[in-house]
Amino acid sequence: MASTGVLPFIRGVDLSGNDFKGGYFPEHVKCMSSLRWLKLNRTGLCYLPEELASLQKLEHLSVSHNSLTTLHGELSSLPNLRAVVARANNLKNSGVPDDIFQLEDLSVLDLSFNQLTEIPRDLENSRNMLVLNLSHNSIDAIPNQLFINLTDLLYLDLSDNKLDSLPPQMRRLVHLQTLTLNNNPLMHAQLR
């Protein structure tokens, strides 16, 4: 399909529920040069499609309820990316690339319901993070330096993990409006 059609003008596409197992992904998506949001939930994806690299205006990507083991690929080349929702996949620690935390506008990250055992490395570099959901993983510790730069956080969900303590640096989260910590074996939690 030629890029002179309607594709360059589309701002949002929901392809959820389609079957993209086995590497099939509609190549015409890369012609949607004005795309701002893309939903690929419940599509059977095992990896991020390379066509994402062409979506330079993409701001919101949702890839929930798939079989992703990694987010490595094209995310760090998307300069306007603000939100990544990758809940309910098979992501492990090594599957979360450090370079996405260099994205200047990244403000929403949902990695809940995965297989993380630690906080993603370099997450503290996401200075504009507002919403962070790492619930329903197996995270057992929070690095002390994590909250030093994430002072603009409004929403933090660490529920259903294996946390037994919280770092004192959480006191820096002066804008935090919602903190969810239920179903953790917390013993030493000081939130003053």
C-alpha cells in the first residue's frame, strides 16, 4: 500500500486480539508515520516488531498479555515515547533494556505481572517518571539510589512482591499521591 493513502495520517491503532504469533506483523504499520498510540495487547507477540522503529512520533505503546521475554529492540529509538505498558508478559530482569531509561519523555512504565526479581537497572535515570507499576513480580529489594532522581513520581505500585524493607530515600517522593505496597513481607518500613 502506498504511503500516499490514509496511513500517514492515522494517529492511533488498536490491533489487540489479532494473532501475530510466528513473526507475522502487518508491515503497513511502518507507513503510519503520524501514529501516536499503538495497542498490541493479546496478540501472541514473542518480541517487539521491527516496524516500531519507523514510528518516530509514537508516544504510547501497550503490549500487555503477550509472550514477550524482552523489550530489547527499537524502543530507545522512539524519541517521543512517554508510556510503555508491558504488563502480563514473561519479562525477566535481562529483558528490560537499560537504554529505554534514557528516553527524555518516558513518564509511565507498567511492568506488572512479569517475572522480575529486581528493579530494572538504570530506572533511576528516568527523571520524568510519573507512574511506575512493578506489582506482581518477585522483587525482593529496592536499591537505595532508585528514588533519588524519581522525585516527580505520582503513582507507585510495588504490591505483590517480596519486599521486606523500604529505602529511606522514599522520603524524597514528595509528590507521591498513591503508594501501594500490599502483599509484601514488609518488616522494616519507615515512611516519614
